[in-house]
Amino acid sequence: MTLPDKGPVHGELLGQTLDHTTASYKIVLVKAILRHVQAGGSDFVPFDALLRSILESIWIPVARFRHTLGQTDQLSQLLDAVPEDVRLYGTFQQALPHLDLGRQTQERIFRWPLSVFLRPWFHVAGRKPPLDVKLGRTAISSAACAIYLPYDVETDGLRLDRTFKGYVASNMALLDGWADMAYINYLQRRNPNVPAISLKLREEERPGLRNQRLFWKNAMRKTSSTCLYTGTPLDPENFHLDHFVPRRFVAHDRLWNLVPVVPEINLRKGVGVPDPGLIPSVARAHLSALKAAFDASIPKMEDMREEYLDDLGITSETFADPVAFEAAMHETLQPLVNLARKRFPDWRHS
């Protein structure tokens, strides 16, 4: 992505800061600076506020969606102090009391990225950049270095150059997209087997399941249906749809991954991964519901039918072949279960 120039701010140099990143620090530093400017912050960004903003930017991907930033990444290690239930279901505000944002943590986290980020400006000026930053002992300023820098490193925080701050404010949408793209690419490299990384940077507004509920409600009215996990008969007017493979992992509401369950079980299961031995039961429930749906006028039924054809790699004839349909469901669900279990807890009804 080409970033624009404005006065002393050269887009090419700024773009170089996130080229070939091997760690997350510079990316989330940029995102924290963007968030500070977007919120109308002053020229000065205290280190404690900067660290808090950085941790907030990794909260959703790392805590909620269980992405890894790398085995040696110290930012994600800070989240290990947060209780598991808060990481899975809580908010960043609930996590804050468990996080160490003190001076020693600041010194450890900011030692390298603050100077590494500035390297393009030092290199273009033919100057050797500082190797690292020791908070309170290393100061980096445009005036002292006699070169333009987007920020100065002071004792207790960063002081943003006002021209740079104005540049960020006037190009916020572009820079936000640039930083997100770098973040997504980095996360995808670190999490190659995780689907839909781009949807997992922040909380999303989930669409409703109206049509999927109508599909299963129709099936329940035509055939007896029971909860996948308890065997309890289901009430067409009082049931929940559970994502068999957690939605946190698959990031979609495709019909073939949804099963009707009693409400209390769905609430208890949360983001747990069920026993893959239940996949044949899932397949049989779907095939029975599909046969009932073919005889009814259900909104978006043709679109939902195509989800099976496209995602399971089957043909229309497979709907008439229970063995082939179960095999297709198993080939689709089993690998997803295997991958989800590496990140989310196993769950069994007891």
C-alpha cells in the first residue's frame, strides 16, 4: 500500500516501518498511536497509556480468538495473568486489574520497538539509529539528532511531532487500513491453520440466525428432534442453535455447522469443542432436516442448500445417500474439530 506524503512526513518511510515484520510490537505500536490520535489525544502519549492501548489491540485476537503472536512474544505472555474465564468470555476492562502495566513491564516491552520503528528516518539521513531504548535513560529527539522523526522518546512517554499527528488525523482511514492489513498478514503467518483471520481483529456484530432457525423449526414440526448432547426432545418454540465447531474458530453461521439443542446446554457449552464422535449424529440430524425442508417453502432454502453443496463438496444426489452424506460431513467437520481443539477447551455434557 502506498502512503501519501505531507510536508516532512514521507509516506514511503512510514510504510517501511511495517515491512517484513517478524514480531507484533511495531504493528500494535502503530495501532496504539492511531487510536490515541483518533481519540483526540494530546501530543504526549504516556508509556502506561501506550502499553494499555497496545494490550487492548491484542485482546480480541489473542484472548478471545486464541491466536498466537509467536512463542517468544512478551505481549501475549502478559495476558497469561488473566483468569481463563475472563480471557474467553470477559472484556478488556475486566482483564485490566490482572495486567501488570508497571515501569518494569514498560521497560521490557518498549526496549526495542520504539527505536526500531524510527530506523527508516535514520537510514535515509545516513545516520545510525539507537540500538534500543532504556526508559528514563535513552532519549531520542529530532532536535538532538538533527533529523525529522515522527515522535521523540522522552522519559515517561512519546511526544508526537505535530505535523505527524496532523498527518495521521487527516489520513486516519487509510492508515487504519494499512495497519490492519499488516496485522492480518502477521497473524495469518503465525496462525496458518486458522480461518477468517480478518474477521477476528475486533468484536463483530453477528447477524441473526432467523432463516437457520426457521429451517430447524420446520424440521422439528415434521419429524421428532432431540438435543444432540442430551437426547432431550426439542420444543420447536424453545430451542437454541449451537455452533458444533465453535463460531470463535470458524467465524461463520453456515447451516451444516449448526445443531439444535436445549437452551441451557448451549449456554453451558460456550466456546467448548464437543466430542467428534458425535459427527455421525450431526449428519443424521441434518439429513433428516433437509428432507423435511425440501417439502416446505423456507426463505433462503436454496442458498442454504448450496452451502452444503459448496462447502461439503457434494452433489444433489448425495442428499439421497446417507452413507455418502455422513462421510462428507465427517471429512468437513473432523479437521475443523481437530484444529479448534488446539485453541479452545474440550467440552463434554455430563
